[in-house]
Amino acid sequence: MAEALRTGRVIVVGAGIGGLCSALLLAQRGLDVTLLEAADSPGGKIRQVQVDGVGVDSGPTVFTMRWVLDQMLAEVGTCLEDILTLEPISVLARHAWAGQTQRLDLLSDTARSADAIAEFSSPAEARRFLGFCRQTRALYDALEKPYIRSERPNLLSMVSDLGLGGMATLSGLGPFASLWRSLGRHFHDPRLQQLFGRYATYCGSSPWSAPATLMLVAQVELDGVWSVSGGMFRVAKALATLGEKHGVTARYGSACHQILLHGGRVSGVRLASGEVLEADHVVFNGDVAALSLGLLGEAVRPAARAPSTPQRSLSAFTLSMHASASGFPLVRHNVFFQPDYRREFDDIFQHRRLPRQGTVYLCAQDRQDSGLAPPGAERIFCLVNAPPDGDTSSFDASEIAACESSSLALMRHCGLELQAMPHQVVRTLPQDFARLFPGSGGALYGRATHGWMSAFARPSARSKVPGLYLAGGSVHPGPGLPMAAMSGRLAAATLMAHLDSTSRSRRVVISGGMSTR
């Protein structure tokens, strides 16, 4: 029986990073894999928007945890350097605050960051930063295998996997505390609390509700950030090409309308065109809310049962620009802060409106550590957090204009002037993301990571429907390019484990050495 299933047909729905990784690994193991994607190219949230004749990366812009792809590509006999050109970034981000002349660069070299913090704030705060780094290092090392590399844990398995040392690390952190409260114990300068609190938004969450364990996101960046020659879209293109070399049949412009069952088990899919494709297994790489809402058919609703009170993660209001910039020494990654940080998250999660004074993230895609600007206009991507209500609310023109105006004013108060003609700007709103990613409402990170139990709330690769597996940023281990890639690896490994054994109870753990520092 297992041998027959080994030559079975697999359909992967969604060519985001999780789907691309699953398709590649399953094809490399000899399965017949068809990859379906509604869009006309791979990438999912790794989007490139055409603005004024140039492509602007308008999704993930930070390449971290490269070991996830390094180890996966080693399994298929290649390496990142064979398919991509990467350059390490020394200045992780340049931070500025409204009305202040001081700026702070966070650097990949921890000692140099401490020196910068000492000059920016105080030597005492620099010492606190080094203590913070020691704790985030210990936290990351404790959680990498039992959480990041493993199928979704439960409370008992987490305790068992962590062991005494890992439990001591979590106990020292105060795992029931919020990220904001925990950062307040580390930093006395509110600007640094704000800077590191922003890492909660990498998971689409509020630092006042996110658990203290999200400190480890800071360690992820300190372990290394890279730029990708040609843009982040190249990552998706390279993985898609490699998958096709290993036998993946990719069908773009082919939207999946329904996942079909026969005898309670997956039997194939029906496309929006009406065409039916038979399959023995399906990997769904989309927002799991689409399943629980019945958007892929009533029969697969139980695959990812929605919680009684789900809270979606953040959406965004973005500006993809081909613009001229002056007055502020931009590097690749820049963050502009307003003084009242909490108000931003109250606006989004409590009042369900675009923030009146939101933090602005700006990626200057033609700049590196030197900050040298290209001649003329450059590719710029700006992001402001927004409510994930794109399926229930369409923000009116006046609210959109007010949010855009306050964002540009914040950057001007920090010294930056952006000049662009109307045809050099493309705006994307929560309602646009809701259309791009069905079931999400525009949420870009699945469920919000709020509360210490949120680590156990995301669905695992094993769905409740036989033959249906889950991947993507809305499932374990979470959002972001490396985590979504890991979800794809876990989905492929879980499917293969089921083929190798009649038992569905084997817990999958991705092997490999610890990430290289």
C-alpha cells in the first residue's frame, strides 16, 4: 500500500514560498507533483509591483534565517549560491523619531550596535542591550528545534522537548508577560522599547498583546540579513525554476475552486474553469481561514477549524514608488517612529481604523550599507500597519488620504522628502490584500500572535481531512519567508512520513545542524 502511494499524485495549491518548497521536496522524492497558482507567476506574498516601468518588491523585503533554505537545497543537491546572488547587510535598519535629530542604526555586529546605543542613549542602556542579546540568544537556541523545526507542539510536548535547560530559559524570560512589559524590564529608554517592540509586527501582532517569546525575532535579524540581487521576487522565481527541473508541473493562472473528497479522503481539486484534476494528496498553501470559511468547499471546512474568537493579524497600507528622495540618509531598511506608539495599535485593533499616526517602514531597494543613492528616481516601498478588515470595510478616500498624509509628514519631520508623480505611486490597501489572499480579510500573517498560548493555536501540517496537508504563513511555525518555507518543508515531511508508515501519529522534526551564526 505504501509503495503504491509513493507514486501517487500530489497537487500543491498556491505557489507562495511554502507551496514552492513543498512541491520541490515532494517532486525530488519521486512523487508526481502539480503546482496550481491563481496568479500568473509564483511568489504569493512575495509580490513585485510594476511602477513607472520598474519592478518594486512590495511584500517581504528582509531575507533572514538563510539556513532554512540552505538545508532544504542541500537535500536536493544544490545550494543558495547556485540559484541566487546574496549580499550580507551590515546596517540592519536605520531608526528615526519624529522631531528628533538623533538616529540609531542597529547593526549585524552586536558590539558595534552596543557602541551605537551608548552614543544614542547611554552606556548603561548599551549594557542592558547586551544583556537583552544574551537572553534572546538563549531563547532562540532553546526554541529552534522544539518549535521552529518541529510540527506544531502542544503544551506537554513543548515541556518535554525543552528539557530542564530550555524550561529555565523560558522561566527566566517570564513567558506569561507581554513583549512590551518584558522589554520594559530590559530597556529604560522608551525609544529602545519601541524599537524592539516593533518586532511583534513581524508576526502581525501588537507588542502589548504579543508574548515575550517574540524577543527571539530580534535575534533572528542579529544572526544575519541579506539582500537578494534582482529583488526578493527572485527567491520565488528561483525555487519555481528548480522545482520544474525536478519534475514539478506548474500551472499559473489556474485558481483552485474546490478541494474534492471521495470516501472522506482527498481525491482531487476542481479549478475555477471547471476542470477536475485527480490527486491522492493535496497540500494547501493558502490562508487556512479560506478552508474554515468554506471557500474551498463545504467538505473541507473541518480541515482547519476556526477558533471561537479568532483575531486576525495586521494588514497594511503600502506605497510602492519610483520616487526621488532627499534630506535623509536612507539605507536599505529604515523605520520612522511617532512618539505615541500605543495609539497606533489602539487605532488598529480597538477602533478598527487606519492609524492616525502610524510607524512607517521604508525599504530603499536600490541602496545598500553605503546609503549611496542611484541617479534620478529610485525604488521605494513604504508600509504602514492597518486593520485586517478588507472583506468587511473599505476605507474611504478621506481616511486613506489622511493616513498617507500623516505618514509623509512623519518622514518629513525626520528630514526625508519624497517626490513622485501620480503615475510613480501604487497604493495597496487591506481590501486589495483581501482580494489577493482569499479568506484573509487582508491579514498578512494569519492569526495574530497574542497571548502565551498562541504558540499552540496555529494549525499544523496535519489537517483533519485525510490526504490534505497545510503550509504557509498562517500555519505553524508562523509568518515570514523563512517560517513559511519551514512550513512547506514540514508539510512535505509529514506527507512522506504518512507514506512511510500507516501511523498518522509520528511527530515530524526537520533534521539538520543548528543555524550558522
